Amino acid sequence: MRGTSQEEQKEAELQINEGHVMRAAVLVIATAVVTAMLYIGRSVLIPTALAIFLSYILAPMVSWMSEHEFGGKFRIPRSISTTFVVSLSLTLLVFLGVFIVNEVADLASELPEYEETMNDNFQAVREDITAWQRQFEESYLQPIRREDAPVEQQRDSQDEEIRVMLEQGSTELWTSISSYVFGSITSILAFTGQATMCLFVLFFILLEGPVLRTKTINLMGTSLRRRRIVLEIMHNVNEDVQRYLFNRVVTNIVLALLVGLIFYVYGLRYAFLIGVFAGIFNFVPYLGPAVGSIFPIAVAYMQFGDWKNVAWILFIYMFLTGMEGNVITPIVLGRHLKLNSLAVLLACIFWGWLWGPIGLFLAVPIMAVFKAMSEHIDGIRPMGELLRG
């Protein structure tokens, strides 16, 4: 009897292990299929995702205009309020694009002047490196210098190598800076184009918002009690996501204005263009501020030509972005909506790999939606605990 019992126990353990393996295999296959679908359908899903997240930001204004009684007599139809809000957003987007294009055009027209300044700076750097190299040779390398070549010949040869290296480095650095500037502008314009493409989807989401919510509740709730539960979950999720996205947009706008104003007072040219880039890049955690710092560093070096001002510009930029990311945002959002740093980094890597630069901007909002849902749905609540910061 004892042997039979042990065999039955082993069979039960084997079945449990097989069940775990099957579930893991199904999960891996499902993840691969979903990832492939997200990649294949990115041309449709990216504008749709942008429209959904923009609707969270603009919906309160549409609702207020359509529900508020102006003069105590009439209300603006939702179609008119939606048209006004979308048109206003498009106008602001166009003004922003025109500002960026004009500023970049001015910068491009002044590049030859800055190139001459940078060549002079590289000449000074080359002379300093040559002096340091000679001092180093005389102090440390003289005992092991080759005896078959005169000292002056070796110095001339090494000076020529340094000169060629620095000239090539100057050209390569200038090319890299120019590529970064115009590459960044191309990325911004591509993002703006995607946002413009999603305006039609955004318009109908804002217009049909109440109808879509009612239909979703009717589809998911088969009884009055279940409909109330679904309505409460949707309300809480929408409120959390709306609060998160609204605060992120407001803090990044304030950051852009602060960066622009402080750099303007400092005397840095294209200060407000740098501020706009700072606000945009700051939507991407960790990587965004680091990449965004390259542009003010390049402008500061081209304008001032010394590393002291470059160091101050970098310090100011990193101080402002660091205060926003580590002090202001956690206070504004609170622990309830704070996200785990490792999860945010992995999400940025995944969505950036899957959808490119726009995926980097959408990674954190997508995580915010999932975390808000996990706070109110028991089945995925453990995932919410993992994502909580």
C-alpha cells in the first residue's frame, strides 16, 4: 500500500510539473505572437496609441466645454467642442514645428562661422596635446627611445601623426555633431508627423468617448452589479492614467520653459530651442535627458569655445532634469503612480526596439496604463506590485 501511495504521489507531481511546463510554453508562444502582431501592425497601432494617450489629456477640456452651461442658457455640442480642442492642439503643434524649423534654419546658416571657431579651438587643443606629449616623452620615454632614429626625426614624425589625428578627429567630430543635430530634427519631425496622422483617430475618440464607454460597459457587464464594477474600474483606471499623463505633460512643459529661460539669461544662443528639446526628450526616462544634453553641450562649445562654459551648461541642464525626475515628479505623482526604475528601463528598451523612437515615448504611458489597471483588477494585481516604485 505504501508503494502504491508513493507511485501515485510521483504521478501527481509529474502531472503538476507537466502542467507548469505547458503553461510556460503557452505563455512564451502567446508572448511571441503578441510581439509579432505589435511589430507587424505598428503602422496602425502607433498612431492609434498616440491618439488614445492624447485623448486622456484633451478629454477633460472637451467634457467641460460640452457639459458647461455658458450664460446659464446653452451648451456647446460635443462635436463643436471636439473640433475646437483638436484644432487648437493642431495649431499649437504647427507653431511648435515652425519655431523648431526656423531655429534650426538659423543654426544651419551660422554653422560655417562656428566651424571656423571650432577649428581654432581644435588647433589650441592640438598644441596643448603636443606639448604634453613632448613633456611625457622627455620624462618617461627617453630611456627606451629607439637608438636608430634621431630624436628630432622621431618628434617630427610623432607631431605629424598627432596633427593628422586631430584634423581627422575635428572633421569626424564636426560631422558627428551635424549628424546629431539634423538627425534629432528628423526624429522630431517624424514624431510630429505621426501625431498629425493620429489627429483623425483622436477626433473620433473624443467625439464618441461617452458612447464608447457605454458600449464597453454593456459588453463586459452582463448584470447590473457587474456593470457597476466595470464602471468603477474604468473610472479609477481613467482617473489614474489621466492624472499621470497630465502631470507628465505639465512638468515637461515647465521644464522646457525653465531650461529655455535659464539658458537665455546665461547668454546661450538657441536657448528656447534647447528648452523645447529638453521637454521632448524628457518624456523618455533616463536615456532622454542624457541624449538631450548633447545639443546644449554642442551649442555651448561652438559659441563659447571653452570647456568651463560647457561644464556649467551641462551642470545646469543635468541639475534641472535631475530635480524634475527625482524630486518634482515623485512628489506630484505620489507613490501610488510611481513606477519601478528597472521596469521603466526594460520597457523603454522593449518598446524602443519594437516601435523605434516613438516606442521610447510611448513606453512609460503604456506601463502607466497597465499599472493603473493592475491596481483595480485582482487577476493582475501581483504585476502591479512588481511595477510599483
